[in-house]
Amino acid sequence: MSNVTSKKLFTPGPLGCTRTVKEAMLRDVGSRDAEMIDVIRDIREELLDVAGVSSKEYTAVLMQGSGTFCVEAVFQTACPRQGARVLLMINGAYGKRMKTICDRLGIAADCCEFREDEMVDPLKVEEQLRAGGGDYCLAAAVHCETSSGVVNPVGELGRLVAERLPGALYLVDAMSSLGAVPLDAAAARADFVVSSANKCLQGVPGFSFVLARRGPLRRCEGNSRSLSLDLAQQAEGLDALGQFRFTPPTHALLAFRQALREFQLEGGVPARARRYRENWRILQEGMSAMGFRKLLSGKGEGYIISTYHFPRHRNFSFDHFYASLSEMGQVIYPGKVTQADCFRIGNIGDLHPQDMAHLLRCIEEVLARMAVPVPVP
Ligand SMILES: Cc1ncc(COP(=O)(O)O)c(C=O)c1O
């Protein structure tokens, strides 16, 4: 174990985090201990601050498990057991995953689908709703569709939902954007904003959370078919006792409190956005100079993750490219869009401009070793 070093993760997650965040986990704290109750309280308060929402209107509900657990918990909690129908605005894998969740739960879902390289278009959603829609209890959209990198106009979509579907609650999956891409949850009329500890807030994996509007959450009591994914009961437990109902991820919580301190020291959302934007700019310039073609072209393109087409050259093999970079300590990610052969490079987590520049040098070296000419065809 002595020579084990961390690789740099240019992925959508898990993401690299600072040594100090990892060091915060080197202590055991009892789950019912006053210190852990303080940690949980601090995190819940701080998350509302990160999202810029008031504690009068919203509450932060922490839940064991990765981001998908919280997304599923929202469907469990927001949809009545009988006759629920939802509207899903989909332009990628994470929107499609919501459909899978609904299918598993027996929730009827109408989908407003878009291409994976396009934003969800509020005008087209409105057109579809005019043509006829159901009596929806929930509408849902993804903020940054991490499968491609496209950022959806969740504010406009929220206003549309409020206007056209006054009976529906609104879920925003802000998994890969919260803390780094500005989101005015209250102006978007979002009732549930979901994110996870190990994305742009740079904690370690282990739990996710929902910023939930208090009134609607209370009204959802009794809906959940699942005991462990019942957000209303989880919120009740957290409010009444300051504790998780079931064994909490204590070490991940300690790490997250440290990650939030580092987030504030860095300068909050504007500073994190600035660093990620700069990482992204360096990546774009370097990849473009090497001839790589992006999947997205302008509209809706975010600065969290980028998708590139495979070079068209017989010597290029993604598996070989990936493995060679990994041997050099640089972990990139396979593509997740269905319409093209692509790979992804993320620039979030504990990554800095010098890391992006180093990755570009490694990519150039691997292409040379593979005898793929630069600029790539
Ligand atoms: C937008 C979005 N939604 C949902 C998820 C699922 O989160 P997890 O893999 O933590 O379950 C991810 C993961 O990257 C994501 O980016």
C-alpha cells in the first residue's frame, strides 16, 4: 500500500477531492453523538446557503446513497400511490433514468424528448402541453445533462410548469451543477432540487440530498411505497432529532463539512464556477488544437464536462487510449450518448488549470504512441 497514489479523475464522478477533505474522515464519531448532530445541522444549513434559498421556504434533506437514490426518493415521495402521472423533460441518460424509475414504480410518465446534443426547449414543451397533457403531480428536468454536458434552462421550464401545470410539483436534478452553475431555485419555482456530496461541492461519495420546499414536502407524507426512500419521513427524523433514521455515513458527513468550508474559502459559487470555466477553456483550446471535434456546438453547452467524437483513424481504439492515459494517472470517461462514438472529459472536482494542461500533454503523448496523427482526423 505504501506507494499507492491517487489518479486525477476527469470524470463525471466519483470526483477527486482535496487531501484535507479526505483527512477529515480519519476520525470515528458516533452516529447519535452531539458532535455528529452538529455536523448534520451545519451541513443542512450550509446547503440552503449554497443554493441561495431561505430556511423558511426550503429544508435540506440528506439521504444515504448516491444521487439516484435521492432522485428515486423524490418520485417515491411526490407521487401518490394511486393514479400518479408525471411529465419528464428528457435530453439524455439521466432524464431517461427517471423514466426507468417511474416504470419500476408503476408511475405513468409522459416524456417530452429532445436530441442528446440539444437543450430541452421550453417552447416545444409548451407546444406539447397545449396539444394535451395529463393531470401531472410532478414535472422533472435535469439541469446539467452530464451524459453530454448540455445545460437545460431549468428556470424557464419551472416558470412554464408553474403557469401551465399549477397542480404539479417541480423536480430539478442539479446533480452535476449545484455549487458551480448558478441556479435560482426559488425563481425556478423548484419544489425539489437534488444533488450529491461528491459532485461540484467536492465531498466524498456516500450520500445525496434534496433541497425541498417545506409545504409540498409535508403534503407528500404517506405517499412513499418505500420505507428507506421516504423523503418526508427522513425530513421529519432530521428535524425532530437532528439525526438520520438509519445508520448515517458518518465519515462522508465529516468530509462534507470540510468540503463546504473549503467551498466557502474558495469564494462560493462564483469562484467555483470561475475555476471550472477556466479548466474547461484550457481543455477546449487544447483539444481543438489537436483536432478533436466536440459533440455540442454552442447552444446549451456547459462547463462541467465535454463530449468528444472519436478520431476517425484506424489506429485509434478508445480502450487503448483510456488504458494508456490511466497508466499515466489520468482517468477520462467513456461516452454516454447513444447517437455517436464519443468519450467524455470532466473538469470538476479538485482539478485546476495545471491539471488540465498536464492531461493535454498526456493525450498528445498517447496519440503519438498509438501512431494517430495530430491534428486527429
Ligand atoms: C445529472 C445526473 N443525474 C443523476 C446522476 C446519478 O447519480 P449517481 O451516479 O450518484 O447515482 C448523475 C451522475 O453523474 C448525474 O450526473
